[in-house]
Amino acid sequence: METLAPLFYLVASVCFIMALRGLSGPETARTGLLFGMAGMAIAVVTTLMMPIVASYWWIIPAIVIGGSVGTGIALKIKMTDLPQLMAAFHSLVGLAAVFVASAAFTNPEAYGIGVAGDIKTASLIEMALGVAVGAITFTGSIIAFGKLQGLISGKPVTFPMQHPLNAGLGLLMLALIVMLCTTESGFVFLLLIGVALALGILMIIPIGGADMPVIVSMLNSYSGWAAAGIGFTLHNNLLIIVGALVGASGAILSYIMCKGMNRSFLNVLLGGFGGEQAAGPAAAAGDRAVKIGSAEDAAYIMKNAASVIVVPGYGMAVAQAQHAVREMADILKKEGVTVKYAIHPVAGRMPGHMNVLLAEASVPYDEVFELEDINRDFPMTDVVYVIGANDITNPAAKNDPSSPIYGMPVLDVEKAKTVLFVKRSMGSGYAGIDNPLFYGDNTMMLLGDAKKMTEDIVKALEH
């Protein structure tokens, strides 16, 4: 089996590459997942068949426990909770990297990298980088999970000299890596882990809620690089390849999200905008007039329109209103109304979130358009139906230089003849920023649960 292992690892690597390719589009996403599952199955079975595996007494129970927990989570998790689930899983990858590096440092003979007190320099470098990135990923992902889950305030946590402190810890971490490679000191190794754990916390707590999706993507990249570093320590080519794939894809995704938010990556790490901001109906509206409509009003307006664009957001995901939206669109299309869907790159707090929900509701792919492909259509559109999408439709991103989201590409929904905005209340969105679109002359607010409101519109259209 040892001679065939490289071949099977190569096949698994190809499967993982095909999985990433498949996940790049909604039409091929299911196939991509199957490739990923096949690749992982090949990798696990091949590893278990290696001669180096002397006993299964610890391995099999661990697989059963981990598989049972994973299956339970997968069956119960809501689509809206996927970002925090990703953050939680990233923390486990980082923790695994720390454990493997610690095991290799304390028992190098078992890993073929030397003996205690005389570990190969290259292995020490790989080990040090792996444990540092893994520790940062672990605590950083825990903080990200807490913020997304609401266990920790989404408001940026800042204090004086925060950036110099982080920079100092970063330099100290690099110095400790050099010291570890020259001294092989156990104390230095533990100190390196401690500094990296602290840096992971301090790097993420100043990040506001609006930037958290980018942070989750960044931590995904970190977990990949940590895995790749440990792959070198274990002399496992597949782990190196998979770690590099995850690291590179996570970095690319972070870049895409930053571009979609008009934010530089450095700005995301250091800026920390987007926290919780009180914005109830009275505070938000002030003396500005707000048109409040009903489901019957919305049904009448849309039934007499020639074109409707649906803009889904996180509110639709929370309410699980995608099936009601598709039903509404089907009725409108039977009435001769042209219906399209507009997707923002970061709608729903993670790329592809809205695409998955719409695909689940069997919305035709050719009716779904990305921001750059549909923005020009809004001025010629009769009605825009915004369902739970706040920050990605906020015109302040274009008109208010003082706004924290100024410069972020948004959907130009305000240019349509009529905007129907479905929202639970007049409160601010995830970024904690008031949306002037609520008070536009062509905007009608439909306040209530997104699913119930859409179902009521469907009933009104049927009658």
C-alpha cells in the first residue's frame, strides 16, 4: 500500500481541485460536493491502510465520535448559521495544527524529523510556523464565532495603543520562531503558542459586525496554511496540497469579498467598522416621512408592473422565505410580468448564500444575476422587491462620504420606479447604519416577517 499511496493521494488531490471548480457555480455545486466527498474518502482510507498505522483502537472511536457529532450538526444547522459554523470548524483545524506540532516537538523520533534536542532545522521552521498560524486561527475563529452567534457584541472593541500592541506581539512572535529554531527550548515553544493565542484574540475583537464575513474567509485561509505547514512536518503530500488549496482559495475569496465591499484587506484588519447601533423606528425616522404599505398594496403594484426585480438578503434567509418568493414570482410571470433576481456579492453574510437558497427553491439559474450584470437594469424596472437586504441596497455608500460604507458597491434599487422594502422594523442593518432608502419618495415599507409578508402577497395575487 505504501507504494500505491502517492497515486491514491494524487487522485484525491484531483478530486479536491474538481470540488473547488464545481463549487464556483450554482449549477455545478452539487457535483463539486460529490468530488470533495470522494476525495476525502480516498484520502482517509489510504491513510488508514498505510503500514505506519499500527493500531485502530484510538482511530476508529475517534472517527465514530467525530462523524456522529458532525452528522448531528449538519442535520440541525440552519442555513443562516453557516458563517458561525465555518468559524467554529476553522478553530478546530487551528487547534489540530497546534496539537500535531506539539506532538512532533515532544516526540520527533515518531515523525522522523530527528531526536529530542536535535530536530532538523527545516522541521523546526515548519513546526513553528504551523503552530503560530494554528494558534492564531484557533482563538481568532472562537472570537468570530462568538460575534456571529451573538455571544459577543458585534461592536468593535478598541482601546488605546491597540495597533502598536498587535504589531509588537507580531514581532515578538517572529522573534520567538527564530529563537525556537536556534535553541529548541520547550519554554520558547510554549511562549510562542501563548503569544499566538493572544494575537488571534486581539486581531479579531476590533473587527465590527459588517466586516465579520471577510474575517471568516480570512480565517479559512489561515486554517489552510496551518494545515499545509503541518503537512510538511508529517511528510504528508496530500495534507500539503489540500492545505495550500484551502489557503489560496480562502485568500482569493477574502479578496473578492473585500472588493465587493470596497475595502482593502489591511483596512478590514485595522479599521473595525460596523457594530451594533440602536436604531428603532422613532430614532431612525425622526421627522422624515415613511410610507407603510400592506401585502394587498404590494400585490396590486406588482401585478400592474411590467418588470420586477427581487433583491434577497439575510432577512429572507432567516425567515426561510425563498419558497414563498419563488411562488410569488411564478404567479407574476403567469400575469406576463418579467421577474429577475439581483444578488450582491456579500448578501447573506457569505458569498453564494442567496444563490444556494434560490436554488433550493428551484429558481431558474437564468433569472439570477450578479450585481455588475443587473445594476444597469434598475432605472428601467417598474418594481424592486427588497426582502431582508439592507446594507447592500444603502445609497449612502454612494452619496455620503462620511458613511462607514462609502465606496462599497451596492445595488442601485433606488433608481427603480417603485421600491417595496420588506423588513421586520425600521431598525438599521447588520452594519448598524441607517438606510435613507427607507424614506425615499418611491419606497414603500412592508414591515413584518419576510415569509409571512410574501405569503400574504401571494394570497392577494391569487385573489
